[in-house]
Amino acid sequence: MCAGAIVNGRVKELVYGCANPKAGAVATLFQLVTDGRLNHRVGNVVAGVMADECAAELKGFFAKLRRKDG
């Protein structure tokens, strides 16, 4: 997810599945989409939609990618 593009695109609502604790910019390391210092903020953020399923998809994708590189 690119939180910068979401802010610059003036997105009004953001719905996402799982957080990224290592590099997230929505609600983990940074809170970019709701930062009052920026000229636009996302009005409504809905997190955790099918979080377990989303996390499993991402883990599977990157595991497969690593197998191809290794």
C-alpha cells in the first residue's frame, strides 16, 4: 500500500486488511493518512477487514517470491 499516493490522490475512504508492523504508514510506524500537518487526510479508515486471510495471502506471495530467487 502506498499511503503517500492515497493522501496525494485525496482518497476519502480507505479499507484494508492487515497492518504492516515493520513498514506501515497508515497506523503502525506512521499515521500518514490522518496526519494533520498534511493538506489532505483520509476521512474514514477501516482496518482489519479479513485480516487473517489478507495476511496469509501476503505471506504466501512473498514466500513464493523468495523460493524463485533462491
